[in-house]
Amino acid sequence: MSVIPISDPVVQSYILYSAILALKLLSVSTLTTLVRISKGVFANPEDAKLGGKVKLDDPAVERTRRAHRNDLENIPAFWILGALYVTTGPAAAWATLLFRVYTVSRIIHTIVYAVIPFPQPARGIAYGIPYLIKWYMGVQVILYYITAL
């Protein structure tokens, strides 16, 4: 059994960008809360009692919630595929580039989706690049381990 040391640059890169993505995911949740407060619209009556109204269809809040849900659908897949990809022994510079581009693209995706909405194809590109990176890593893992069978 082989062990991948924590001192491996690929592991360190994966950990760094995974932590950034975790904080980004948390920040979009906070962003949703800030948008709710600024608009004075809440999902629960007990929150609205502090000053505001219950409204479940505010466009700004829903856009931010959709961006958050998109992160929840995509970032965990990166964590899994990225961790598996690390086990294939990729070149450190290439793996770091993939992790970095993935992370920056996900940040840009949130900006153009929820913070300063840009017209398409900005959001589509910011979504598509990390999507392709996940596919690449997943296929590389399969190819690496299928030859080991």
C-alpha cells in the first residue's frame, strides 16, 4: 500500500484550493443572508419579525440562492475527483494549474451570477471550464486505475 505524504506538492495544492473553495461556499451562504437583510425579505416568519416581510420569490435573493445551490452541486464533486486525481501521481505543476483554474473559475462564476450579473456567455464559460476540469480528472482517474486491474 502506498501512502501519499502531506509534503507532496500536489497534496498541498489540493488542500489549499479545497480550503479556498470551502470558504467560498460558506461566503455565498453569507451573501444570501446579506441580500435578504438588505432587501428586508426573509423565508421564515420569525426572521421577518426583526423587520421585514416573508417573501419566497425575491429575484435578487433567488439568484444568490441559485448560485449557492450551483456551488453545492459542483464543489463537492471537485473535492472527490480532486482527491482521487491526487492518487494518480500527476505532475505537480499540471495538477496545481487544474486546481487553481477550477477555483478561480468557480469564484468568477459566483461573481457573474450573483454579485454583478453579466450577460451570457460569461456565466456559461465560468461554469464550463471547471466542469471540463472535473471530467478530465475523473477520466484520468479511471484510465489510471483501469490499467491497474
